[in-house]
Amino acid sequence: MDLPGRTLASRRRAVTRDTSTSAMWRDLNVVTIRVGCWVGPLTGVAYLIGYLDTADFAYLVMAGLALIFGLVSMVQRRRAIADARPTLYTAGTAVFLGGAITPPMVRGGLWAAIAVIAMVGGLLLDARARRRFTAFIAFLLVAQLAWPMFGRASFSDTMANLVVSGACFSLGVLTVTLTKHALENSERVRLEIFRRVPIGLFRASVEGEIIDANPALCRMLGRPAGSLAGTPIGDLHVVADDWAGLSRSLADDQAPQRFDHRMRTADGTVIWVRGYAQAVRDDFGGLMYLEGSIEDVTQRREIEEKSRINAERFRAVFELAPIAIWEEDFTAVATRLAELRASGVIDLRAHITRNAAEARHLLSLVRYVDVNPAGVALISASSTDEALSRVVPESPSADLLDSFVEQFVAVWEDRGHLALEVNGITLDGRPLDLAFSWAVARDKAGAMDLGHVVVAIADVSAIRAAERELAALITSKDELVASVSHELRTPITTILGMAFELRDHADEFGLDETRQFISYIADQSRELSNIVDDLLVAARSDDTISVHPEVVDLHEEVVEMLASSPSGPQPAILTQGQIVAWADPLRLRQIVRNLLTNARRYGGANVTIETGRHDRGIYLRVCDDGFGIPAADRDKVFQPYTRVSGDAGLPGSIGLGLPVSRRLARLMGGDLTYQYESGSVFELTLPEPARRVAA
């Protein structure tokens, strides 16, 4: 229990107010004191009037004394009222009321002088000087009885003054006695509280020595009760300057101050204490002593330190995590779900299905508290504020809304974790494949802390793309097996059929038929060899493919390749004179054969081969008048195992001819490209011999 801002006097006043009888007499004392503060100046004025009327110098002296007394009373009244000190101040005020007002009535200056002197003397007495108090009473009675001896007043007037003074004095004595008893009672209560309160309390002198300390503080420091009195409080600190600095600050500042210090117990154990201290001052602002309260916060600081370290670790993980992390507040969502449950909803998912607006309303109740830098980057936001304000679009997609419904259902079913995948979109419109992990911690009672929901989101777009690519590769593998089987089956079937016919019925065929069968076998064997060549090129890395370039005549190579190719429509050959290039003859024929096969299968009826020279070197073009390749698929045709033909009636192919041809062209220093100019045009470029030799 801290008591900042309360002095011991204020606690005494608080305790005194708790006793109604004591409060009544104290209030009577306060009234008497306050009246007395004004009696002095008023009496001084009365004496001054008496002096002007009688010219008796004694009245002038009495006026001065009365004014001085009144001023002193006004200065001292705050302390007397605040502390209710058991002095004879109240008695002196009562005497002043009875003995200082009545003498001016009988206009007796000498008697008044004696009475005022007696009253001033009474003000200097306190409750402990009982003998002085008795002497003062006797002196006052003598002064009152001696008045007739001077012949200034009748005996009856003197007795009247004496009766009035005695009554007032008796009232003052009674007030002092009751006030003293009330104070003693309140002090006992205060001391009992001081002794029993579980918080350490102390008072220390300005010099830093402990005046008194309650048992709780002694127990806290492992010392016997009452043993701390007189101990320099700085000696109890691990760092003595801690208290020195605090005391200097308290001396300069009126307000209570909180402190956290390390103190040493009797067995040398260091403990952390937290408390409040303040300076207690008198009415003139002088520093009287220091007081304060102390409690042992060692365990609390350990917990706070662990919490701080955990918070720093979480913050470090939060800020440096490579995946996006959002901190969200589902408190309002939980409130709404409680309302739905109270209204009779049992199945939240079914309720949301029937009331589509409910999902959007719940979504609007989610508050986004924080996001780490990875989250900002994930959605392409420019700042944390933008990421928090735009993480959910104004019109969320059905997939995104469904993911939030799953979160609401998790809260409804008191599930603390949820994992799902969702399709998202960045602020600049880029689609994302996201793996979503939603987690809620629980408090000691097991309730979900929905004010701090942690959502971790990983961008799995690359993984999903790889999975789709893998699936496509698996599909293409199956297609490759089917295509290779088809490609190989045709020539193998021809070869086997012709061979079996020759073996089983050779005597039935004439020489020309036999030669024709052998020609079929040779052509199909060559076709089979070409397929194997393409497969070998596709299976090898670039540094294992053998390329031996030399000077070749394109026209001669094309004519030779056509002469050895299977029968079929022959393309027109357009040549601009003798065109020579730097190329591997075998690889060149393999490229041209693949281009012609592609044109015959997927192109138009008319195929043309053109050779020539341009600024990029020597070119060979295979053109057809077909519909061409769609623009979106023109890059795909050079990818292995890819077919873009939409003609289902055409036989399947491996999809290696064009990729293998481009690869061989680049290995020879050229390239293979495609463009559409009123038909498909595949252009093979090769270096000129002079350029290649010079290079």
C-alpha cells in the first residue's frame, strides 16, 4: 500500500476525522483558535480608542501588545489547526477573550497591562509544563483581584471580569484536554496501522538517518523490529548514491517521487524495492523530515524482466521473420459471435451460408494491429500503415472470404490453430498462392486471447508453380512415352513387316519388288535413326554434344538431305546463288529435316526452302502457307516435349524437333527463330565462314 502525497499530519487528521466525538471537540478548538486570531487586532483597536479618550499611555502600550499578539496568533493558527497540538494555545486564547476584552470596558489601563502580560506568558506554556500552567493561573487570579487596590474599578466589576475570564479559561482548558485525548487516540490508531500495514513505512531525518520504521520494513530487510532506528538509510542501499540523489531531489521538489532501488538485507541478499517518498515541511517551507513507503518487487522485476526479454525476442522474430506475420484483434468478432450464440445460433457455418452479409459484417470487425516488414513486402505495400489498411480489399474474393469464415468458425469452436491455403492478390494486382497459419494463445484460465491473434502467411507461389510444372512434366512424360511409342512404332512396324515378307515369301517377289521392300526398310530405318538422334541431343548437356563445323554449301546439303528423305511432296528451293556457311553438315541436315517434318505435319500444303545472306549472317528459311502458330504459343514450340498443334487428326509427335534444332543452331554459333508472314517462317541463321574463321 503506497501513501504518496500524504504526510503524517494528514494521516493524523484522517484518523481524527474517523472519531465523531474527537472531531466535535477538535472543531470547537479550531473555532476558538480562529476567533482568537481576530480578537488580538480588535482588542488593539479598542485599546487605541481608550487611549484617544483618556490619554492614558497604558492604553497605547496595550494596543501595541494586542496587535503583536494577534499577528502571532494568525501566523501560528495554521499549524495549531492542522496538527491539533496539545498546547495551551487554546487556553491562552480563551483567557485573552475573557481578560483582554473586559478591561477596556472598565477602562483600566494598568490592570489590562497585567492581564495581557499574563496571557502572553500563557501562550508560551505547553501541556508538559504543568507547573508553569498552575503558576500562570495563580498569577492571573492575583492580577484580577489586585485591580480594586488601584481604585480603578469597583469590586463588583472586578468579580464580573474574574467570572467571565474564569469561564473562558475553563472552556479553553476543557478544549485542550479533549483535544489531547483525541490526539492520543488518533496517534494510537496511527501507530497500530503503522505497525500492522504489510508495506514498509519509514521516516528519515534530513541527514538520512531512519527515525522510525515499521515492522514490515524490518522483516523485508531481515532485521529485528525497531532495529533500524538511527541507521543511515544510504547504508541499506547497494548504491548509496541512489538515496543521496533521491533525498536531494525531494529537498528541491514538493511532489512525492517514485523510486526503484536495490537494497541489501541483513544476510547480504540484494533485493529490488519500489516505493514513494516525499518531504514533510513546516508552514514556512522548512524541511522537517522525509517519509515514504517501500515494497519488495524482486520477484515482480524478475517476471517483468522475463516478460521484457520475451517481448524483445518476439519483436525480433516478428521483425526479422522471412515470412509475413500479422497481429490481429478478434475481440469484436468474439463479441458478435457471443451475440449470435445467445440468439440461438448453433451452427455458425450454416448460419453464414444462409446469411451472406454476416460474413462481411464479421470481416469488418477484425482489427489489424501490426504487420512485419515481410508482410509489407508480400502485398507490395509502401508502408506498414498501407499494409494494415489495405490487407483486405474492399471487395474481397470469394476464396478470401471463405478463408475468414474458417477463422470465425475456429473462434466459434474454440480452436486455437488453423492452417489453410488461400489465393490472394498484391496491391499491384499480382496473384499469390498463400499458405495461411492462424494461431491464438491462451491465458492461465485456458481462454483464448483473441486480442492478440497471430497470422503467419507464406508465399508458396513458387512451390505451387513448381508443383504445376511437375504435374505438367509428368503429363508430358506420359505424352512423351505415347509420342515416342507412336513415332517409333510406325517405322518399326514398316521395317518388321517388310523384313518378314522378304523372309517368308522371298521367292514370290520379283527383283523390283524386292528392291522396293529394301528401300522401304532403309527409309524407315533412317527415320528411326533420326528420332534416336533427336532423343540423344535432348538427353545430353551442351558440353557433351559433338559439333564439328566446316564450310558447307547450303544448296548442296538441302538437295542431298531431300534425296535421302522419305518420299513425299518435295519443297521448292529458292537459292540466291552459291550460299556457304560455317556449320556441321550432319547437324545441319538434322535441323533441316526437323523443320521439313514440322512443316509437312502442321503447315500448309506448299512448303518452300529459301537460302540467302543478310546482316546477321547466312540464313535458311523453311516456309509454309499454313495457319501458323498462335502468338501465345510461339515461345512454347521451342520448349522440349511441347506440342501446340490443335489438329486432333494429326499423329502425335515427341515435341523435340524444334527444341533440338534451336539448340544445335546455337551450338554452331547461329539461331533458330519463328515468325508469321502470311504463313509460318522458321529461319535458321548460321555464321559465314570468313566471320567464323576470323573469330
